[in-house]
Amino acid sequence: MQEVRTDLLASVFTLVRTIRKRFDAQASALDMTYARAQALTHISANEGLTQTELAGLLDIRTPTMNRTLDHLEAAHLIERKTSREDKRVRRLFLTPEAHSQADRVVRFTHVLRSEAYRGIPPEDVEHALATLRRIEANLDAMGNQ
């Protein structure tokens, strides 16, 4: 049983690297990095969110987020607009050109998921997700001890 527990986490790390490699191969064809593609799709789904909110969704620090957004802005894919409520806050919006780019990223992400889950019954995927969420909750609880 101990071997399975060790192998499970090692397999999760390997899976993440493999997904990232496949994702990057597709994203690079669109002149995107993983981080930029993730930011673009989140902005597309939540136009008007703040830079801080996006950093929280992606679980990255604000300075790293700012560099990613600088690249997207330089590529004319996003606009940062000052919030009406608080002039210190910048809200994020896609440019008109960016919508088709975001759609392509969403499409290849859907294909990647479909291929990853091919041949796996949906209930197995749901069970695996539930298990991973429990492991994450256990690890999060360690930070509170």
C-alpha cells in the first residue's frame, strides 16, 4: 500500500508535466505560453476582472501576473482599464482581435481534455477528481497546523 501512495504522487507530477508539454506544443503554434493562454482564457470567461483576481484564480503572485499581462498587452490581446470604483484598480478586457485567439485556445484545451480522458468512464474521472481534491484538502490543512 505504501508503494501505491508513493507512486500516486509521483504519477501526478508526471501527469502535470505531460499535460503541460502537450499544452505548450499547441499553445506555441498560437505564439502563446501556458501562462499567457491560461490568463487569456480566464479573462475571456470573466471580462472585467481585476489583475489581483486573475492572479488569485491562477494561483500566482501579482508581479508574475503583471509580466504575463504585459506580454498580452504588447501583443494587443488585452486592455487594462482603470476601475470606475477605485482608480488604483485595473480591470482586464480582451481586445476585439483577442476573441478569436481565446476561442482557439479553448478549442485545443477541449481537445486535449477529450484525448486525455479517452477510454476512461466518466465515473472514474469523477472518482479520481474527488480523490485529488481530498489530497489537496489534506495538504492545505497541514498549513494550518
